[in-house]
Amino acid sequence: MKRFLYIIIGISVCLVSHAAGLSRVKALPQDSVTICRLLAEAKKQPASTCLPLFFAKKFLGVPYVAFTLEGDKHERLVINTRQLDCTTLVETVTALTLCAQHKDYSWFAYQHALIDLRYRGGVIKEYPSRLHYFTEWITDNTRAGVVSEIQAPNPPFTAVQHVNVNYMSTHPQSYQALREHPDFVSAISKMERRVSGAKYRFIPKKSVGNDKLLRRVIKDGDIIAITCNKAGLDIAHLGFALWRKDGLHLLNASQLHHKVVIEPMTLYQYLQKHPSHTGIRIIRIIK
């Protein structure tokens, strides 16, 4: 896990010090209490525990709320365990998992982990320094040695995604920070060009069944990134893999159910109901 110097002042607001300068942390006392409680519980779990699912299940029922990272004049680390969307659920659970794996059970360590996951190179600058597209999130965190993308064997990874992202720069009016800071658009566009052009193998949605091969390839607690064919986008939705007798399910912050849930439908059924969804990429937190 990358390390920078963090100076914490109080519980709800603290200063974060690193090579890029100072950034503020936005959190409530309830958030630090929740994180410390979950890490303390994880400390008592047996070594065989699937940590991503252990932590993800602790957030079942938490309301789905979008755009919780937005709204501040300057970019700062937002920690919100009370309201989650699909990305912040994945980041929250992954940061907790990394802390537990490193046997560092502090609020201090959690902030380290979350900054490293959410920001390019683990450095907070302004809005463009955040990893906005999940493809870049995967790439940056693979480089940091905390996740790996599974792209074999073939089958079931029979399809190839050709990433071509430009949605943010072509729809700046949809993003508060870009509306308020038009000068950020050029930095976002430059990032999009860097991310575009890469190719990744994925499992097409017709192949997301309940067979021995898929059960061997996809593990409980893997991050599932749902690919899509919407122009300018790479990933439509995120969640965690959870196997049941009837097949693979998605534990996710659901806009449909307005909260964090284990989707009652199998993932196969879920994907068929969304015409723009093309399949799934699989990302595993490295132990």
C-alpha cells in the first residue's frame, strides 16, 4: 500500500499531507466510528474469511445516493458510509479489505487506502486527479499492486472490449465540477485519450451462467464491472460477486432498489434485462 504522511486533526475534518500539498477530508464522526468498528470486527475473523464479502454485507440496507463525492469548491477526500453508490461501495469495501489484509485497523490507515484507490497515483490535486472511469481505476490500482484483472481462460473470456471513453468531456454540463470549472475539461479530455484504445477480455452476458467453469473462474468477493455499449462509456455498473445455488448474484448499491442489496435475480437474469449491458469484467483484490 502506498504511503504518504497524513496529519489528522479532529474526527470529522482533518488535513492530509503528501507530496502534492494539503487536502481536506470530509467525513462525519459516524463515519470514523463505522470504519473503526468494522475493522475491529474484521480483526476477530478467521483467516478463511472472504473479507470483501464480509465488509460488503455490513452495508446491506444503506441508502443508494449518487454524487456524494461532488459539491465541494475544491477536491477533497469524501468518506461517507451512510450513503453509497456503486463506485463508493466498491471503494469503501476495497479500502477496508486492504486495511484488514495489512493488519492495520485504524482510521488513519483507512484514509491512506481510500486516497490511494480513488486518486491517480494516490495524490489528491483537483477534480481531474480522481479516477473517474473505472478502466483507469483498474489500471492505476493494478500498477499499485492492490488489484488484478482476470482475463483468462478463454472460454469464458471470449469477448474483447475496445475502450473508447469521452462521455465526460462531451457532456460537461452533466458534471457540477466541469460546469463550474470549464478549464478542467481539457485535463479530462487528455485523460480520456490516454485511457482509450486499450483492449480487455471479458465474459459476454450470454455466458454468465451457473456452471463449473464460471464457478472456478469467478470467486466470491471479486469485483464485477459490467461492460456496456453506451457511447463514450466503458463500465455501466459495479458490485461484488456472490455465488448461490441458483448461480452468480451481484451485491451492489442498487439504484433500482434504492439501497445496498444482494440482487434477488441471478446476474445472468439481471444482465438480460439491460440491453446496453454487454458482459462483465472481473477484478480481484490481491491478498
